[in-house]
Amino acid sequence: MFNFNLDLKEDNIKKIHFLGIGGISMSGIALLLKSKGFEITGSDNKTSENVEHLIENGIEVYIGQKKENITDQDLFVYTDAIPENNEELIAARSTGKDVVSRGVFLGSLMKNYKQSIAISGSHGKSTTTSMIAKILIDSDDDASILLGGLLDDMKGNVKVGTSEILLTEACEFKGNILNYYPSTVVILNIDEDHLDYYKDLNHIVETFIGYIKNLDDNSKSIINYDDKNTHRLFEHVKGELITFSLHDENASYYVSDIEYDENSHPSFNLHMKDGNVVNFYLQIIGEFNIVNSVAAIIAAYENGIDIDTIKKSLKTYKTLHRRMETIGRKNDALVITDYAHHPIEIKSTLSAIKNSYKKRVVAVFEPHQYSRTKLLLDDFSKSFFDSDETIIADIYAARDPFDDAIHSRDLVQKINENGGNAKYIGDFESIVEYLDSNLTSDDIVITLGAGNADKLAKMIVNK
């Protein structure tokens, strides 16, 4: 991988420019670096809440990516969404100074902390990271934190601390995890995703193996024993291998006695690796959140946080924005939004909603990327069994070019062929009009997707 090292105590780098600064990860890193005394500038194609927040915090942001934005900066960091023919990126490279990807930069940033905790996996990264974030905030450790979502407890997605702890997500997209060298790694699961980059599931697993090989002999690898795709990693762990399971006693930590209260909030016993058994209670729904919480408990405990602090913190954890977030009501129907954009995430989320609320579930899904929709079409079509009515909006292109070989109507057809009840309504305004005429107090609406699903939920409520 690209050889780049950033020492936060160096004085030869003063000005850092971020290409694509409005992204949730890039904006967080930019704010952290500004707090460390660096002069930060950045650019993005459009304004957003993140961009406005950066400006409010004294960071100069150029709207529109042009070569003129490259002036006297010492270092350039670009997001993976920036194409190679971007004129600003070309201008940055022409300066002869270091131009590094966000993944390379984050990996170098980790090395500045004695304890770096990185959360990986195809699903649950942001939620698990935010759980650990809340635990750290509630403890005496003043950690630095970078989240992939907004957490009320830290009033955003970044916290700048004074301790030697850094907590961050570690996404596998484009093999970025190969740039990371944390002291504690958490791997929640490995699944088929980002197939616009990876050839197949084996390619993804091999990348995670490469990531594990980065770690040193003093590291801790906390891995979900219940996910069979992770088992190929075990033999490559150099430091301490710590596994967890919801049912298998062969794991280092395992769960028993899961119970749910009248609000479908779970409690469970966690059998610690030292033989102690500790009971935990969560105020969020879904079995997948038990998995996320167990990973968070272990990561915090293995990094010195006492168990009573962890228990109290998780008991009051309320979740990130866009993760089963309640937006409001429409025609007395509850409206929720969720970031789920992969078949497994959608299936898990709808199952939790159906089992918890006992109402007619109306799912509104905005597919994310042409490539993901096309490659996982069959899996998507089998993800909506717990939805009584499914509405499919137009595909959110994200970083994909237009592809006329796939359309939302194709997904609707496949869902209905599998016994579902789906319809295509392409634009948000038409979806809002349809729901305004059809929702009752017997319904619950959930908007799903990594694009603008949260905006749609607000449009439904505010109609």
C-alpha cells in the first residue's frame, strides 16, 4: 500500500485540503485535524448539513471541485468518490506534494494513538461504533471518536479528546482496511457487498485476512464467531483472538437467557471469558443489536472500561440518527427511517419492526447504486417478506454511472414473483402523495436506504 505517515506533532505540515470534504467520514477527520491546530480547507460538489457545519466551525469549503481550489496547501486528502479525471485531483497531484486517499490518511492517523479501536464488518459498523462511543463518553477516558453517523450524545459525528484512545469505523470499501493498523479490531460479519469493487465473497474474505495480518503481537482481534465467513481469519491472528457468540459456548464470550420486555427491548446474560456472568438491558430492538452491543461491550471492556460503566451506558443508549430513527407520525401512523441498504440489513430491520410493533408494515426502499441493485437483485427480492406493502423508489446512483440494464421496476417484479406485495413509485413527491391517502393508525412506515431515505421520511411527516 501507499507509504505515508502523518505525525500530529510534526511542524512541516500546516495546511491540509480535503477533496470531498462533505462526506460523513471526511468531515469528521477534517474537524479533528482542525482541533489539532491544522489549517483546513476543502471542496465538495454541493452544500449539505455537513458542509454548513464545517463552515460554522471555521473551515473554508469551496462548492464545486476546480483546479483553482489548489493553492498553497501542504497535503491533499481525497475521498474514494473522486474520479481520476477530476480536475482538482489532477491539480493537487501536479504540485508534487503528498496526495493520499481517505483510507491511507485514516490509517496513518491511527498510528498517532496508543490505543486505536477500529470497527469493521458488512453490517452494524456505525451502530456498534456509536455504542462504544457512548461508553467512552460515559467513562473517564477522554477519547477521540470518528463516527459514520450522528450521535446525540456527542452532538455530531466527531469528538476530539485528550487521551491516547482513538475510536473509528473501518470500512472495507476498495480495500481501505488494508491501510489500517489498529491495536483493537472488531469484525462483526463478512458478506457480499461493494461488488462494484470486489470480484466475489472470497475476494472480500482475503482482504479481511490481509487486514488481520497488519496487526501486531500485542493487538486484540474481536470477531463474531457466529459469522462463518470470519472463521478463515482465525489462523492469521497474531495477537489475542477474542470471539463472541449469541449461543455457542466455544466462543470467548457468549450470550444466554435472551428475554424481551413489553416494548421488545432485550435483556441477556453475557458470559465473560473469565467465567463471570453479567446481565445487560438495551432500549433498542432487534436481535442484530444484541450482536452489536456484545461487540461493543467486549471492545470497551478489553480496553479498560469497567463493567458497571458499560452496563449503565448501554442501558441508556438510544441509537444513531438514521438507524431505526423515529421521525414522527402521519395520519397517526408511526414513521421511522433506517440506513439499511443491503439485503441482509433490510431483512433484519423489517423482522425487528414486524415483531416489535405488531402493525401493518409499509416499507419504502430507495435502492442504493445500480451495481449493487443489479448484482444482488435476487437477494433484495427476498428481503421484504416482513413488509405488508413495499414501495420501491428510483435507484440512488451515488458513485455509479447510469445503467439502463437495471431499474427499480425489475426489483418490484422479482419481489412480487416471490409472493410479496410491491409497487413502483419513482419520485418522492408521488410517494408522499400516495401515503398521505393510504396511511392509517394501524400502519407503521419505514423508509430504507443509504441515499435520501431520511429526507423522504421527513417529507412524509411534514406533508
